Amino acid sequence: MVDVPAEIAANVWQVPATVGQAVAAGDTLAILESMKMEIPVEAPVAGTVAEVRVAPNDQVNEGDIIAVIDEH
């Protein structure tokens, strides 16, 4: 399992990833918004999304886990 953390403190704007979804390295799991900038959170590895720990309008801090990927 690979944890995908937030790189900065931000608001969660969109969460296109869903549990059970197959992702490739570089696919967008969530989009954060900070100071009117959109920051994509990308999958670091290929696999299946095992957990999504955020929802739109959530607040996250640097290091908070956004999602967990079951690596292929």
C-alpha cells in the first residue's frame, strides 16, 4: 500500500478518484486549492485506489493522507 500525502495545507476542491478505480502513475487523485491556485495530487505509482480519505471542501494539512493506492 502506498500513502499519497498532501504536499501543502489547502482546501480540497475536487476528488475525481474513487475506491476501486485503477490508476496509472501521474493520474490525478484530487485537486487542492490554495491561494486561488489549483494543485493536483497525482498517483505516484500504478495500482488500484484502496482508500480516499478526503472529500470536496475538506481542509488538509501538509502530510495528511489524501488516498491510499494498492500497488500492482
